Amino acid sequence: MRQKFILPLFAAVFVVHFTGCAAWNKYDLRQTKVKAPSGSSSICVACVDERDSLRQGEITPELIGVTRSGVGVPYRVKTATKDPVAAEIAGVVTRAFKSTRKSAPPIICIDSGSAIAALRATRVDRQILIRIQQYNSDTLINTELDYAFVVEVRDSNGKLLATSRQSEVAALGGNFFLPALHARKSVLLKTGDSLSKLLSDPQIQAVLK
């Protein structure tokens, strides 16, 4: 009786591992957990996707990376909502601040100049610009996340007060039987941790009080 259940399960795992699974190639970045410093100043968050591959037309704004089948065939990983990565990240950071202070709706722009102008128009106390300079996950069995984020904070007049940067090619481990599932969880966790560390930078915290 046990064999009747084990064989179909093994077959399903084999198919997922060696052919990929499109259903798992959508990561819900809205579930990313970000910790934001508390304070009394009002904030607005803008995000700009500055990935070279996006600007050169090699990828689309919602692309997160790839998962590969057991024979190495890549399957593109996108946001579950099909919204741009920048929109998702601006959203989760804004929600992280909402529990402790007044927050304006997130802003998405095609370049930093437009984002700075849009932020300044809000007249909030602290204007936060997140620049995505790199963001790409790659999974075969193990997962890597190659990312580079910059966080800039300005005052209500648009004056730059503080900047923090973080970049890494992070090895996130893997799961031989369910690599895509492991990748989805680990990428969200690493993304949240990275953004939280940027916001907890002492220089950033000092100007966000």
C-alpha cells in the first residue's frame, strides 16, 4: 500500500526537478518582511529599477531571475502580481513604516531624477529613494541572489541627508527535491533582510527619527 503512494510522489518530484514548475516561478514579493525604524517624521518611499539588463531591454521590469531544470534549462521567475519589482519593493518598505508613522503612497519612476522630483512634490518630512542597481536570482539546486541596493534619504526640500549601500552575491543554500520552493522562500527572506539592514544603518536611522 505504501508503495502505491511513494512511487507517484517520487515521479512528481522527478518531474518538478528535471523539467521545472511554472507555478513556482512566481515569487510574491508582497510577502517580504522588512523592519523599518520608528519615528515621528512623515515619509514617502520611491523606488527606481536601475538594472543594466532592464535598461538594455534584456529583461522586463517584473523579472526576478531564473530557475533551472535538472538539465540546466532556465525558466524565468517573475513577480506573482506581474507588477514591476520596483513597485513591489516600494510597497513593502512603505508598509513597514506605516505601523509607526504617517506614510504617503509609494512612488515608482523610470529614473532617479524623476523620482527625486516626485518625492519633493509630496513635501513629506523624509523622502526615501530606493535604487535597485542589481537584482537577479539563479537556481539549479542551490540558489544565488545577486543584488545591489542603495537607499537615499532627503528632507522636505530634497536635500540629501544620508545614503546607505549594500551589495552581495548571496549563497542561499538549496533543496535537491524542491529547489524552486526553497528558492522562493530564501529569496524573499534575503530581500527583506537586506532592506532591513539598509534602513537600520546608523546614518539612515539618525535622519529618519
